[in-house]
Amino acid sequence: MRHFGHISSTVRKDLFHQEPAEFTGASPSRVLAAALGATLYSPATRPALAADIRKQAGRGVVSMVLCLEDSISDTDVSEAEENLVRQFAELDADETELPLLFIRVRTPEQIPDLVRRLGGSVRRLAGFVLPKFDETRGIAFLEAVAQAEAVSGQPRLYAMPVLETPDLLHLETRVEALAGISRTVNSHRERVLALRLGVTDFCSAYGLRRTPDMTAYDVQIVAGVIADVVNVLSRADGTGFTVTGPVWEYFRSQQRLFKPQLRRSPFLEEGVEELRTALIEHDLDGLLREIELDRANGLLGKTCIHPAHVTPVHALSVVSHEEFCDAQDILRPERGGGGVMRSTYTNKMNEVKPHRAWAERTMLRAEVFGVAKEEVGFVDLLTAGLQV
């Protein structure tokens, strides 16, 4: 699979200076973690789940979570498990290219049980999403994934812990909670693909809910937790994990309190002002701003609950030609001793040693999402993705 693989090769050649690379479930974990992109959640109770998965793959989705937890009623868990087994058997009946598929469970005990019930179709499973993850629950969850992997015959089943517990939010317990999570995920480093943030649960602890005019970073108590999670768990010194962006929960128009945040200037070309209007009407201008803030704050990828959110996430994940030139210049072998230089675009300073970690992360993103041509912006990428 590859990002933007759902659009024609001719269109890709017009858009990309460097096209997104292909990857599979067997690719190195650092590549898969960067390539998750917009991870689309779906309740495991959907009766046509297999067809839905194929449909979303055809629209550019490369990772999905099939949820047995908060998205379904407590009374529907058994039925949802049975449905998953049936749907995976249907998916296994053909060789259709599928997204990376993860199951979000409720308890550690579900993990080996589901793997046993899936049988041979477990080959279509990439791993599990682990909710309410803390040091105590995390150990049981990760040991269950390791046990399930051992009996499945699969080379790897990945885990994606969700950080969303009150002790992580509350100031007096946050330091120890983060230290405990760090100990736990580091003990299973080869299995932990990425860490996900449960911002809805963070807000719930204080009776808060952000409006479509606000990002997670406008809710200061949430922004503080995100900063601390990145500080402890996503350092660029080789010890960090990929941390993904929080869910954007709006997908229909509501009355606005504030002016639209989506600037007109990228949309001034003929024919795309209508796209700007459509994005604003569907409350996606707030999503676009939050995606930019995610990346500025060290997050990569995003939890999504609506297919309309996928293309904007991917369009804004593509590396610009300017970013690529800067990263290339910084990483040139002859620059190993450090120094400072004017950027290729002659609009900034590139300092080799301080900017090296940024450049390495940018080149990894360039590998999986591609590099746009010099004259191509996110509106072009967004339009191409939406037209499929």
C-alpha cells in the first residue's frame, strides 16, 4: 500500500517531486508508525464491516481501528466479537489490499481469545489498540499481545496504547503516571507501534468539550497533558515513540461563534474557492488548524471518526518542497561537523546540529507521504484526494 495510491499514477506524477513509497505490514516499525496517517475508527458492530473496509481502502485509508470499546454499548460486546470473526473471514477470502487493521479491545483477556477465534484470518490483523493504558493495566495488555502473537503464527502483532486515564491528566499524579507508562512501553518497545491520545476522555474528566471553532490546543488543560506526553515519551534522542494526534469529533455544520480560521490566500486560484467554502461549512477549517498544531507540537498522524477527515490529514502530512530542501541540506554528509547556512529558498537559517533531528523526522515523513512539487500546495493535494 502507499499514501495517495488511490489516485492515478499520472496525477501523482503531476503532484509529487518524490512520490510516497510503498509499504506493507512487514515494513520496519519506524516506517509503519510514520505511515499510519489518518487512522479511521469504526464500531465493530457494523454488519457490512468487510465491505466498509474495502471501500475505505479505495479512498486512501491505510490504517483502521475496529472498536469493541467506547463506540459500542456494553451489551453489544459479544455480538461485536462474533461479527469481527465473520468479517475477518470474509476479508480473508480474497487477496484485496487492505489497510493496516487493529482491534480496540476492552480487556487483556479478549486479545488471545480473539486471535484464537480468528484462526487463519488473523493474518489480516496488524495488532490491537489498548484503552485506558497505565502502568498496571499496560503490563497485562502487552503480555496478552505477546501471548497472542506466540500462538497466532504471525511474525508480529503490534500494540497501540491509548493514553487517557485521569492520573495522567491530574497534575499531582502526572509525573509518576508518565514514568510508569514509560517503563511499561519500553519493556515491550519492539511491540509498541505508536501511542495514541484520548483527548475526549481528558475533557470528560473536567466536564469540557471543545467546539468546532477550537482545537485541542485551545483547551489549556489538554494542551498541558499533550506537551508532557511528548516531553517524556516522544523525544528525538532515539528513546521516543510516535505519538498520534487527538480525534476531531465534528463532521456536520453547526452555528459558529468565531470567524472561519481557514485563510483565503491558498484558495484564490480559479475553481477552488468553492472548496474553501465546503470545508468551512463542514467544520473542517478547525481540523486543518489542529493538524498543523499537531505537527508543530511533535505529533504525527491522527485519530479519525469520519471518512471526510482522512484526505485533509494526508494532504497536510505531505512534505513541502521547501521542507525537503531544508532537510536535505542539513543532512548532507559534508555538514556532519555542524555549521549554519542560508536555506535553498533564501528565507531562513538552517543550523545543522540543532535542526538535525527535525530533518531526520522530515525525511521519514517524506518517505511515506511523499514530497510535493515546488508549485504544489495542500489545496492541490486535497482536491486530488477528494476527487476520487
